[in-house]
Amino acid sequence: MDWVRSWRAALFSLLEDVPVHLRPLVASISIDGTSATTLIVDRNTGEPLWRPFLYNESCPDALPTVKSVAPANHTVCSGSSTLCKLVSWWNIEESNKKSALLLHQADWLLWLLHGKLGVSDYNNALKVGYDPASDSYPPWLHSQPYSQLLPSVIAPGTSIGNLKEDIRTQFGFHEDCIVCAGTTDSIAAFLAARATQPGKAVTSLGSTLAIKLLSTTRIDDARFGVYSHRLDDKWLVGGASNTGGAVLKQFFTDEQLQKLSEQINPMEASPLDYYPLKAVGERFPVADPNLVPRLHPRPESDVEYLHGILESIAHIEATAYNLLKDLGATQVEEVFTAGGGAKNEKWTKIRERVLGLPVSRAKQTEAAYGAALLALKGAQHHSC
Ligand SMILES: Nc1ncnc2c1ncn2[C@@H]1O[C@H](COP(=O)(O)OP(=O)(O)O)[C@@H](O)[C@H]1O
Ligand SMILES: O=C(CO)[C@H](O)[C@H](O)COP(=O)(O)O
């Protein structure tokens, strides 16, 4: 799979999809990307020098080096962190080190639109080691030879520049249309839910299960895959589990999920106890690269099987929220749901019972809506 080509093609096909009469009205554009999806590109041309490292890839070979330079239990001390991907590349690459630049998926796609190479945002840059509290790369990272690859970092939603002229004229966008720094996919989902009070949380039930709780305290603990993203003057505390919709997809189509779910009684606890994963390895609330999926015994009834999987994922979610409480985050009061799993009302009821909290579908469940809100913020700020 040529990921980079397909991402570029998807971006331009989306621009094509904007109705022609609306294009001149677009004031601002932003993009969210999958967190820790990492590209090493040529700093002059922007062309990839290496295949992209995907968000869920692990580079355990780099972990000892990273642990030797980073503070204990720092977010980068996980095999799937962006920094481990960078160090892994640095250790195997011979020739292109001087001309290389690191970008995240959203940074690179935004660069295609604004043309200024080397800009990231402090959400995407967290897992490469950027410190959003001091708004800088820490000295332990700056002193490493591979720090020369790090992009400059600005706040999500900040205007980077105007939409490139060739794209503007090709598609008919306005000459004042700006391109703003983006964020990660699950932060965009949080923004889409418009949860603004500490104690409000968003669980993204997409291919994976990502949790974000708005907290006044910051918590980072790689032992459990817990980290905090900055959201203005507060913290989005949470983590991402490898469980989620991708596991459901292995067994059921979306139509089957809908039909089978209708037959589940969500008030009844399933006796089945699974740890649903697509492959070996978990990030949060247990950080264990060797955790083995548990999806057996499989009952004859597909309804019972699905009930067991949905309930088991709800238990992982409950463990995650309890862990955040134990580590000192603001107490969770209410959970909104985003992503493909948000439409499953039976699952919402199961989760409400297991979590002991009010759970509802977010008004906007698409991360792209959150990216659009960031673009709006950028446009408003730009015009002031
Ligand atoms: N009715 C449903 N109940 C639970 N999960 C569902 C349902 N319909 C779709 N899904 C799951 O939603 C996931 C897709 O959600 P989406 O947010 O688009 O994922 P991604 O994280 O890949 O963007 C699929 O993995 C699918 O199994
Ligand atoms: O698993 C994921 C990819 O779908 C999560 O969305 C991602 O890892 C969450 O990262 P972040 O908290 O940095 O947004």
C-alpha cells in the first residue's frame, strides 16, 4: 500500500468534493491526522525519504535509547511513540540524515496546501517529546543529534499561511483562504463534541478506543500509556487502547453489527470475559506490547458473542477512567461518544451500566468537524 500517495489523493478528492459554489466562501482549512503517524521527508522538496511509520507500529529497537535520554515514564517511552520511530529510523539510515525532516500526517497534508515546510502543532508534537507546558522542546531532546529533524511547533488552529495559489486557482477558492495548524484525530473528536467543562470526557469508538478527559491537572505515565495533551489552559488526559471497532470488523459487517445489536438486552451483564484486540499488544490502560487477544470461548449465538465483546470493551473503558481517577485527574462526570461505535444505542446503554456514568452520543461525532472548528478559530483570530 502506498500510504502517502493515497493520503494525497484523498485530500485532493476532498477538495474536489467541496461544491463549486461554496469554494469561494471557504475562509480557512485545517486537518486532523492520526496521532504518531510519522513521515521522514526531504526538507527541501517535502517528498518522503522513507515509508511512513503508522500510528500503531511499534519500534521496540529504539526504546532503550529513548529511555536512556528521556525522563522516567515520559510519553515518548513507548515503542509506538513518534520519538521511537524517529530514533529507529536514525539508527538504520545512512545517507539522508542531513536533508531529513520529521512531520506528522496532518503536518504533511497541510504542507501540501500552504507550502511552508517544517511546521507542526503542539498536539501532534507531544509524542515526539515536545513539552506543551513550556512550549518548547526540552533540553534532553534538543541535545540529541536527531533533534535537527524536529519541526517548529505552533498552537493548533494558528494560521500558517494562505492556501497555495496554484491550488486556489485550480479549485476556485478565495485568495484570502488561510491554512491553519491541525491536531490529532481524537483531539479533533473531542473538539467536535464541544465539551468545555473539566470532568467532561469523550470516548472515541472508532477503529480503536481513545479516551480524552478534560482535566485541570496534567498526568503523564507511560507505565499505563497515560498522557496529557494541552487544550488551551487545561489538559486532555487519557490514552488510546488497541481495542475497538477494528476488532468488531473482523467478525461482523456494519449491517450485522446493527441487526445483532438490536437483539441485545443491555441491562443484562454478559458472562463472557474477553480482551478484544486485533493483534498482540496493548497501549492503554495496560501498556503491554505482549498482551494476547482473548476472544474465546465463542458461543454459538452471534448475539451473545457480540454482547460479550461489547461488554468487554466497556470494561476496558471503565478500567481506563478508573485509572485516570487513581492517577489524580479531574473526576469524570459525563462521557460523550464519537466515532463509528457512537451510533450503537445498545452499546451506549451497556457502557452506561458498566461505567456508572451518563453516556451519550456527541452531537457531532466526526473528528473532521473538530478540525473545522479549529479552522474557524484560526480564521477569527486572523481577521482580528
Ligand atoms: N453499529 C455499530 N456498532 C458498533 N461499532 C460499529 C457499528 N457500526 C460500525 N462500527 C465500527 O465503527 C468503526 C468505524 O468507525 P470510525 O470512527 O469510522 O473509525 P476510524 O477510527 O477508522 O475513523 C468500524 O471499525 C466498525 O466496526
Ligand atoms: O489509536 C488512535 C488512532 O486511531 C488514537 O486516535 C490515537 O493514538 C490517539 O492519540 P492522541 O491522544 O495523541 O490523539
